Amino acid sequence: MGPDAGARVDAVVIGSGAGGGVAAWVLARAGRQVLVLERGRDLDFAQIGRDHLRNHRISRYAHRSGPDYEDGPRVVVEPTGHERLVRPHEPGFHGNATLVGGGTRLYGAQAWRFLPADFAMASTYGVPAASSLADWPIGYDDLEPFYERAEWEIGVCGDHTAAGRHWRRAKPYPMPPLPEGRQARALRRGADALGWDVVPVPLLINSVPYDGRAACTRCLHCVGFACPAEAKNGSHNTVLRRALATGRARLLPEAVAERVECDPDGRVTGVRWVDRSGARHTVETDVVICAAGAIETARLLQNSPTRREPDGLGNNHDQVGRHLQGHAYVWALGEMDEPVHDGLGPGVSIATLDFAHHNDGVVGGAMLADEFTVLPIAFWARNLPPGLPRWGAENKRYMRENYRRVMRVGGPVQEIPSPHARTRLDRDVRDRWGIPVARLSGTTHPETLRTSAHLTDRAREWLLASGARRAWTAETPLALHAGQHQSGTCRMGDDERTSVVDRWGRVHGHDNLYVMDASVHVTNGAVNPVLTIMALAYRAAERLCADW
Amino acid sequence: MRTPGPALRGVTPRQAATLSALVDTVVPADEYPSGTAAGVLDYLGGQFGRDLAGMRAYYAAGLDAVDAEAGQVHGTSFDLLEPARREELLRALEAGGTRTTWPFDAAVFVSTLVGHVMEGFYADPGNGGNRDAVSWRMIGFEVRD
């Protein structure tokens, strides 16, 4: 099936997640021979498991779903200058799931469109000193048709009417939202009391049978785990599957892209990759599409220096790897009089967008929503009130009486990017294949924390209005946020001195090198980013095919 | 209190007795089973051969130190103390209040131990603890499929 791994192909797609899956599908459908290189393994449901100590929600020990412990660490430079090696499952690694399908295999699948103001942060709020806040070169209207296509081709459930209060939408969602549970009903009452607007959370999950696959079984292991019913729509069971079904795409798991090869004129000619035995191969290609995530895509470009671009492809203006961002997550927990846990996943269900923008005195904001079903060990680790003993009879009693009563409201604060938050190649440390590892440094811009404080107060307010007898939270620390929402390292722009790719995802100065993942995000939105990654990949890949 | 499983053979009988008593101080019995009755020692035994293999010496030294502390404060071993005295002693250690010389920070040892015990009690039974998902039934986390 698909091109032979040793043959010349039309396009190499590096990464099989949200962006890579869409890119492979669009190109294969258009008749192109596509090779998808995925560094992770092709894992089944049982291999990923429901291990409460080894998953991408709470990773106490080495992941079962990649990146593997043996793959190699990253180097983190703390704000104090102290350097440390961080293993893939440890805090500070800023990893994403590394397997076929990437993060989409395990994600919570929130399917938000970016808000129109998300594309125009600098012109809406001004640019805070020392930040790299900027507008996107494109706007919501440019992406709207591709959001719609992602919603239909990959599959999103949601409430078209409610969403229509926040976005111009031409077409309804293909599926209705999941029914509201106790959590949502309590929060809806609270929002009504406060006069806030709420919307059901759109999800890349089948609320009814769709595309030949079953509806969500409402199990308790959604985010961080694979779906037992394949009702969660990721790359692996939608676009990537369709790409492979054309017979023109081939997927190689456990294939690590090491270097993008160029001719002396800077034209990309191929990709050197490493197989599971450590052997090197080079595949010749007309086009290379990087979709490995913001850290790995930047690392690949940086690890591909040429005489013309000694610091890596697209990096003559020292932009590749900068502006690394994700989301600063704010949260509040509330203890309710009555149980709100009703044993029905996925848990996240209702959101307000009233504080995503135009908050007095701060830049940007966040969507706020309730939380996915919390694993018991994660509840013990993170959801207990301050002052409660961490062990003993009182701790056990609190767990018993309140696991079903405590709920969390939180959301992804749009970060104010900093040019000093970045990923580079480490000079000394190499991974299991001998490739220099990522070296992460910097933090979000301090302005992000002012926005976070404002949103934290709103989360707490919502819980108290919804009947919480008490609520608690904590300050957001000044830190680097990348991880599952990592973005920004190859930002999109018209000026090659301040950006890496153009408005179509093409790397400045290269006719046939593209980035189709969240690396291109100029800012990362006040909502979860995955639907935007998919929509951007549709848009860029369609343009690439049209111009071919 | 249960006898430690075979996987804990690497520790001395004295250390095993101290560990059992510690586990049931962290998760005491009430209407629901204690930590050892729920299989936490089985979990720890498995982990000492796996993810926590590198921490066996640390644990052995910590268990000895807890026992020495009990001897200094009460003149007996930790496992022979009344439950209330065990809790009192562990709270003191957690707050850094040691009466003997420790090879490392006692508070860090307590928080490390507590974290591992809770993993054994609240994580999925597939990890060797949480026998018959007893802690999940206790709190109302009911997995249907």
C-alpha cells in the first residue's frame, strides 16, 4: 500500500497528528504519492491501556503511549540559569503523545474555533513591552471554510445556535452535543444567576453514530486514553485512514526524521530518517511538510543546516524555535452540597466565552469550562482543599465524601508570547538516535499572569454562583507552557525577518518546504488549539495542491 | 495488617513490619479497608522491582530511621505503637521534627512514601494495588466498561 519506502515520493509528511493527518489526506486525495513518517509506535487500545499512573493526564512513571523513556531527555534551562535533564514523563519535558495519530489519539478533543479576536491580539490590545505579541497575517474569515470542513470530515458534536453567538458559522455541526449532566446543569444555573452566556463544549467525539463508527459510550477514561469505541475522532480513524485507503499514502511508524536535505540552491530534496534498528535512510521527495509539533518541528529545521542557512532551514533571522507558547491554565475547585459526578464521561461539557476577550485592564483572556472526569489518584494529587491533611483518616474520609462533590472550572489563558521562550538544539545531549535534543528556556511573558489572575477570579466566582459551599484556587506561576498545546515556534507572517512561514505555511525562502502544525500559530487562542491546527492544515494543503 | 508479600523479600522482616505499619497509618482502616488490606504492599512490591527499583536503598534507610525515631521517642519499635502514637510520630516527621539523626530529609521521605501509598490505594487495580477496586467503590468512581 502506498509508495515504497525507498522510492521517490511526491511529499513526505513528518508527523501523523492533527496537522499531518489532514495534510496526508488532502495530498493523497489529490493524487499525490505521500509518505508519512511517524516517530511513535502504532499502538492498539490494549497497549495504550487504562493505566492510571502512566498516561498523558497524570504521568507518575514512564509513558505507555510515547515518548518512550529510552528515546532521550530534553534539557530545561530554568529562569535561574540552572540546567536539568528532564525525562519524557516528567514535568518540564513539555511533551505530547508520541504514537500514530499523535495527540489526537488520546486528546480530550475539544473542538473550538479560534475567536476572531484571537487572530488580532496586537491590534486589539497593543503590544506589551518585551513581548512578541503580534497579529496573524490571516483572520477568522480566511479559516472559516476550513473549520467547517474539519468539523464535518473529522466529526464534531456541538450546538450550532449557541456557537453562532460567538462565531459566524455557515453550517451546523454534523452532530448534536452530548446530553448535559449534573456538572453542566449546576454550572448553567450559576451562569444564569451571574448573567453569563454558556455554550455546550464542542467535541471531536461522536455523540451519535457517525462516519461508520459508534457513538460515545460515556466511559470515564477519555482524555489521556484511547477510545474503546473509536467514537473519539482523531487522525488515526479519520483523515489518516482515508489517506491510506487511497493507496497513495504510506505510513511508517517508528521512523524518526533526522534532517531535511537541500540542494545547493536551498531547494528541499529529501528527508533523512532513522528506523527502529538505528539505520539511516533518505527518501527523495518534491515537497516536505513538517507536522511534528512545535518543539520537534523546530528541532528538525534547526538540525538541517546548510551553507546558506547555517542555523537551520528558515532560520537566518533567528526565529525558528522562538515564541514557544502553549496555554497558562487557570483553575478553581468548588465543593458542592450535592454530588455532581454522575459517572458519565467525558466530563467536560459546558463553557463560557464571556471572558475570552475584552476583560478590563488585562490582555486577552480564556474560555472557561468544567473538567473531564478526574482519575481518583489525580483527584488525590490535585483536587483536595488546602489545609486538608495529605494522609490519615481525615484524608480518606474527605476522598470518600467529596470525590463526587468537588468540581473544577478552568481554562486556557491565551499567552502573551515572549521571544525568549524558545527551543534550541542542545550542544551536548543527544537522543537514542544520536540527534541533539531540544533545549528549552524562557517563560511566558509576565503579562500572561495578570490575565490569569483575572480569569482565576471568574472561575471561582462561577463555582460559588453555582452552589459551591467553598471554592479554592492558586496563583499561576511564571513558567514556560508548552506540552500538549505547544505552538508558536515557526510563526506565520508576511515579513521573513519576524516570521518563519508565510500565510500558506510555506517556509520563507523555500518553495517546497511547509509547516502544518501549531508551530505556525502567531498566538495560541483563548481556547484549545486542535481544530485550528486541522483547519490550517486543510487550508495550506489545498493551496499546495492547487499550485502544484 | 497484612504480612508483606514475597516481592518485599528484599527488605528485612523489621523493615517490612515498619512499612506495613506506615502504610496503615497513611491509609487507616475505617468502614473501608486499610492500605495493606487493599493491597498497597503488593503494589509497592511490584514497583520495587520496576519503577522504584532505584529507591530500595532509600526506602530501607528511611524505614530504619522511622523505627529508630520510634525507639528514641517511645522506647519501642514503630509497628508496636498504638495507631494514635504512630500518626503523631509521622506528623512530627512530616513537619521536619526529628529526634534522631536522619540520612536525608525526613519530611521528603514521608511525602515520598505517602505519594507511593496513595498510588497503591487509588490507582487502577492493574498496577497491583487497590484490590477489587475497593477505593474506587469507596469514593464512587464506578467503571462500567
